[in-house]
Amino acid sequence: MRLWIGSVLLLLVWCGPVTILAETPLGVRPLHKGLEAALTSLPPHTHLLLDQAAIEQFLVELDGRPPDWPKIYGQGHHDPDHDERLFALNRKRDARREGKAPLQWLIAFVWLGELSQFDDQNGGFRVALGPKFNRTDWGEVRFKYEDLPATLVALAGEETARLKERLHHGERVDVDVLMTGHLIQEESLVYDFSHEEEGRGLIMPVVRIEAVEFVLKGGLGRHE
């Protein structure tokens, strides 16, 4: 009897790592045909930061009002006090932000994506990422991610063959990459200036990613 029990326990220990390795990686997710389908997979208390109004309200909850960007910018990058003013802005707002409720919120935002080559190992399409810049009255907002899975793969199911054909014919297949997570406490918002437009403020919420979802943009399309 003891030998039998010992054999069973040994089998369970040996099988344990196999079960863990068989779990689907965080970055391998279904390709949803619409945003609503993707949103249903999120916890009900998630704060959706998907449009200008929601993003601005989020910033108000955290920091009250926009910075005085023209004053901080001064004479621009060649102004000897420019960097110090920007540093002081970040330091002051970091201190005031401590204990604010949104630091504990689960938030969702979007980056831009594009399907690339088919990943045979995971059975889906690799997703290439690009940032999304959100125009607001506070300045441009670009969410910055931390701990995003190194491999992002969208599983298209029965539509795989059709999407392969589109890619084969050189068609671009765009997706939205819906990311959820919490602000990183010690660097929750970073204030900077846009590199694209002189004097325009840039705000980067820094988010530790806990889940991703993929949403096909513009439907499945059809190659003639």
C-alpha cells in the first residue's frame, strides 16, 4: 500500500510542471470581431479609458487640472531652465497624487496593432504594436506599458485561412490591442513634451499590464 501511495505522489509531482507549461501564455488571446465582445471579457469594475472624456476625467481625479504648458516650456529645449521646470512639475504632482483612488483602479486603454506572420507554434498571428496618441485638453496622452508579454499572438479560429489570404496579398490587417492593468505607484504619470509638435504637452500614464485582448478593425474584409 505504501509503495502504491508513493507512486501516486511521485506521478502527481512529475505531472505538475507539465500542467503549468500547457497553460496558454498571457499574450496569446482570441481575435475579437468587435470591441464590445472584447469588453465583456474584462472585470466589471474596469475603468475604460478609451475616449477623450474618460481620459480627461481620469486625469482630473489624479491631478486636478492641466499644467501651464506654455510657462513650463518657456523658450523650449534650449531654455536652460526647461528641464528643471519639467522635473519640478513631475516631482510636485507625484507627491500630491499619493493616496488618490485612481492609483488603485483597474484601467483599460488601447494601443494600435497589426497582424504579421503566422505563428505555427501558438496557432495564431503575431501582433506588431504601435502607440496610440490621444488628443485631450491636457495635451497628448500616450499610455506606457510595463510587463507586457514579449509574444503577442491573436487566435483567429475559423477566420484564420481568410486572414492568411489577406496577408498573402499584401493587405494590411489592423487590430486594436486592449490592455488592462494598474498604474505603477511610484511613477504613475510622467509629464513631458511632444517630440512631434513643439510646445505641446505629453502625459504618459505608466501601467503594469495584467491582460490583453485583440480586436479586429474594419471587419474581416474580402479579397477580390
